[in-house]
Amino acid sequence: MSERLQYSMIVQWSDEDQAYLVTLPEWEGRVFNPITHGESYEDAIRHGHEALAALVASAHQRAEPLPEPRVFASSAR
């Protein structure tokens, strides 16, 4: 993934699945969430990055616009 992507990734433990599930909030409506998983937190993050790279590459190939990243805006200045 050569471009710098600024998308959110939520990693949550699932007792039912006995795995960490990864959700990509900005991609809701384009993909089914959770998008991927991992047996460890680190695996889930790695798989999330791989899924995100694949989504961006697919959007570029199809000339589809990318979703707007959610940006944290601090009110304290």
C-alpha cells in the first residue's frame, strides 16, 4: 500500500467467534462488517490493513471514489 490511508479500524474481541473482529466504519454500506478477523490482536490489525489495501485497490481499478476518512478533531486548542 503505497499511498497513506487515514481510515478508521475498530478491533473488538468476540466471545462467540473466539477471535478479534475488524470493522472498517468508513466502508459501511460498501462491505459487510466485520470485514476480517484474527486469532490475536496483531493478526487482526494485519488482516485489517490487508483488507483495506484490497478495498482501495479495487476502488481504484473500478474508478470508484474512496469514502471520506473520519478525522478526529480536538476541540482543545
